[in-house]
Amino acid sequence: MAVRHRLIKADPAAVWEVLADGDRYADWVVGTGESRPEQGQWPQVGASIEYEIRLGPARLTNRTVVRRCEEGERLELEIMAGFLGSARFAIELREWGEHCLVIADEHPLRGAGAALHNFGVEALIQVRHRSMLARLARCCEEGERRPGPSARQARTGEAPRHA
């Protein structure tokens, strides 16, 4: 089971704001291209996002479904990667002084990913999580919380939504 943590210099509410914005999924999840809502209201249980993974010239369409949501504290997702199977990805937020300790936990559930899971795959997941948590930190720290377009909105020219 790949577990990694990172202290993000933002309060948990700022981190949750990024996680709870389905339009920002591709901003912090490594390997995803354009993401779009598929079903439901992210991050409610059952809501899903569809996105593209590019592996050289190959393009795969994957889907992530919210399986558990404790607003402001925990988000558990099932990542469905076609023939590779699916994986459970959980992200937990803990108040740490004025900052947020983020704990990411991922493991395969079914399919080829589960059957072929080994130490080498675990090491690759750790590298991916390190990069993903760094991207999440950039989204939350250094004033990046300002209202503005998500990565998808910037690419498509869509106007940002403001509450």
C-alpha cells in the first residue's frame, strides 16, 4: 500500500477547496489531461470525473468515482483505468498548526493492476504521489487560491465560476 504525506503551507479549508473543485482535478493529479464532470456533483458520493491519460501517442479515457467524502477531512476515490483495473485512492487532511498535513494512500482493487502489484509498482506509485502532492501544494500555497480559471478553463477559454 503506497502511503505518502506532505505538509502543505495552507489551512485545511484551502486544500479542501482545491480537492472539492472537480474542474481542478487535472491541476493536481499527475498524468491526467483534460478532465470533465461525468456524473453527479463533485465531490458527493457517486459523482465521477472522466479524463484522458496520454502515454506517448496512446490516449486512454479513465474515470474516477467518489466512494466516500467527509467534507473538509477525507476524500476516497475509485480510479477506474479500463483494462488495468481499478485502485482505491484516499486523501486525508489533518490540521497541523496553521498548515495542513495531507496523507495520500493508494492501492489496487481489481484487474491487472491488482494481479501484477509488486514492490516495483509500489515504488512507481510513491514517485507519482510525491509529484502529485507537490502539485497540490502549488495549487494551495503562495496565493494560488485567488479566484481565476482552472487549468481546464484556461485551455478552453471558459469563464471561471465564482461563488
